[in-house]
Amino acid sequence: MPWFSQFGLTEAAIRQVLNDALARGADDADVYFEHLNSTSVALSDGKVNRASTNVDLGLGVRVVVGDSVGYAYTEDLSLASMREAAQVAAEIAAGGSPRPVAAITSRRMADRYPVTKPWEKVDMATRVGLVRSWEQMTFAADPRVKKVETMLADTQKHVLIVRPDGRMVYDYQPMTRAFVSVTAESHGKKESAMANIAQRQGIELYSDDQVQAMVKKAIDHTMILFEAGKPPAGEMTVVLGAGSSGILLHEAIGHGLEADFNRKNISIYADKIGQRIAPKGVTVVDDGTLPWARGSINTDDEANPAEKTVMIEDGILRSYLHDEISARHYKVAPTGSGRRESFRSPVLPRMRATYMENGSYSPEEIIASVQNGIYCSTFSNGQVQIGAGDFAFYVRHGYLIENGKLTRPIKDVNIIGNGPKVLETVQMVGNDLEIDIGGWTCGKDGQSVPVSQGMPTVKVEKLSVGGAA
């Protein structure tokens, strides 16, 4: 607890707060302390047009009675204010016998995101120098580039979670994200695209190789749009490219495997545990243990260690993603998936890094197997109906597949389908799994948390493609 002691927090105070939370007979409770520092700087037209810093500090108290949750928070870490928050959260309890608090013991967790140089040791001048150098590098790469925007953001979050069974877990959670946005002009036409990277790292993430790759990606994605057109519309075979295609897996399938949607019978998967929901060879996991990944965590926000959770194994549904409440409901162990946006937010079962594991085919074999279809390279956004799994996604960039070869580039394409049916019609899974390192953020019930996602190249039998009539 050394980090939070600077704010006057003591073990005795924590015990008192937990005692207040449990005083009216709750089934469970936890206290969650958070201290966050964030900085961002953005550059456009050669000038720094945005720079900001933010500091946040507070406590969230959760009280659980059955499936119901009482929650309160405070930005004041005085004992009186913390006790008041605990007493408010405890109002959900109905006056049962108080539950005792066990002796508090600090638990060590894995360190999946060690930092070489913490962001608190990086001054603003260094940050400005980085975004300015990225701008200059981008302009120098191609004379068609007319406008460049660059941004660098970093966050350092310290959390402390304490539970009535005595578990006390501290975690330091760094994060950084950067992007380069390009607008280019060619023969009177303008096109724009961007590339970004995000990891739980310090300034060491921005090596020359990493930055050059980001700049090249932004330029390549922009320039290919000058050649791109619309594909024919209709149902056709779709090949999902490795990496960012994982957004479809995350949205159309992953949310449906979060346990609260199944406990409430919202998800189509609510009665499917142990059943086949995909062909053999399809294994989907949610993994909180990938080193430095944006979605990785050492501990979830209930003091449970992160793990690699196999949700679909060789086509069979094996597990949902569980927080403490859903784990008690299903009589299973939590999967380390209880997450919250901040101390102002209650815990929900959430994804961390969701991906499909490798299959046996090379991407070249998969493309060669398609007579007519499309290859999806870059996704922008989409909409999903959690219950049924119906989705519509926007493909920013891809290619036509004709006679087993990638031919004309395509852009601005909608693909429409149903997540469970897509799983059922996966025909080939590639051996080129890529975890995308973009700055993905997942929204649910008004809360946003950082996530990662990935895919190998995957062939789906057919999807509806919105193209040229």
C-alpha cells in the first residue's frame, strides 16, 4: 500500500470502510482505490493545438447482495467521506448479520507490463518533440501528403483493491497511445487515413522501427484509397485479414460470451455451454496475460489474477467471461474478467484481449481457395445487437478476390451478418495470428475500458456485402 499512503490511507481506515460496507449483512463487498495521471499532446499544421494533463483520485465501494449491487464513490479520501460512501453502498443490504473482515494480506501479482522509463519522468518538451518529428517524417515520405496530424497520450494508473477475505492487491497500470493521420491529394482528389499504436509501455514503445511502421501504415492506407472502388453488392465469400479483423470477433461474438448477458438470458449463447457452436479447428480465447498488450491486466478490478480463458475450444463452447457475481451464479471460478472504467463505476464482466487461435492454413492458401469474394484489411466501426448477434461493420479498405487472387482495392464497404452464423460458417483458419496493437476501446453500459483483439486470416462462407449496385 505504499503508493496510497501518501494520501493518508491506512490499513485501519480500509478495515473500517469494509466493516461499514458489510455492517448490514451483505454477501460480499470490495473497496477500490485509484490514482490516475494522464497527459496528451496533439499537433496539426506544424503547431501544438491541444495539450492537457489530468489527475484523478478516489475510492469506489461496492456492496453485493445476491445479484444486486449497491455502489458509491468519493473523490475525498478522508475517513469520514470514505465511511459515508460505504454506508451509502450498504443501503442495498436488508439488515442481516455483519460479516467480519479477515486480516488484510498483500498479494503479489504477475508483472506483465514492466516499464523502462515511466511517463512521470518524461517532460512535455520531449513529448512535443516526438509528435513534431512524426509529422516531419510523414511529410518527407510522400509528396502527395498535404496535411498531417499527430497525437501522443499517456496514462499512469495506480489501483488498490481490498476484499473482506483479506486480499489486498496493488497494481501500477501504464498506458500510451499515439496516432498519425494523413490527408493526401492526387489528381484533384483528396483521401485520408490514419494509423495508431497503443500498449502498456513507457516512452520506449516509440522506437524508430515502431514509429516508421506507424507512419508507413498511415501513408499506405491513404494512398491505396486513390485506386479503390466499390465491390459488387450481394452475398459472397469473405476473407477476414489477420489483425484488426478481430473487431468483428470482439463485437459480434465476444460480447455474447460475457456472463452477465447469459445470466440474464440476453445472449443467444445462454444455454449453449458444452455445445458445438463452431466447426472443429475454431478456438476463441480472451487473454489478460499478453505482455504489454493494451487489454492485458495483472489483476482484474476485483483482485482476481488475470488468466487466459478458453471460451470456444475446437468449436465447443466451454466458458463465459465471469466476474464474481456471475461466477457465484454459475458455481464456477471467476475468470479475472471483472473490470470497471474508474472508481466511479461498478464492476462488469468484460473482455481483455480477444482472439481466435491459429489454424493450419497459410493466408495464401485461403485466398487461393476463393473464386469470387472480398478480402477485408481494415475495419473502421460497426453496430451489433448483443442478444441475437446481428451486426453491420464498415470495412475501410480491402481487396476483391477474383480467381484466387487479390485484385482491385476496395473501400468504404459495409458487411452485414450474424455473429453465431459467421462462427458456424468458418471454412478455413489461417496460421498467421496477429494481435492488433491499435488503440481499441470497448464500451458497455456507459463504461469504456482498453482492450486488445486479433485474428489469423479466416475464410467465412458468405456474408452480405454492400457495394455497387
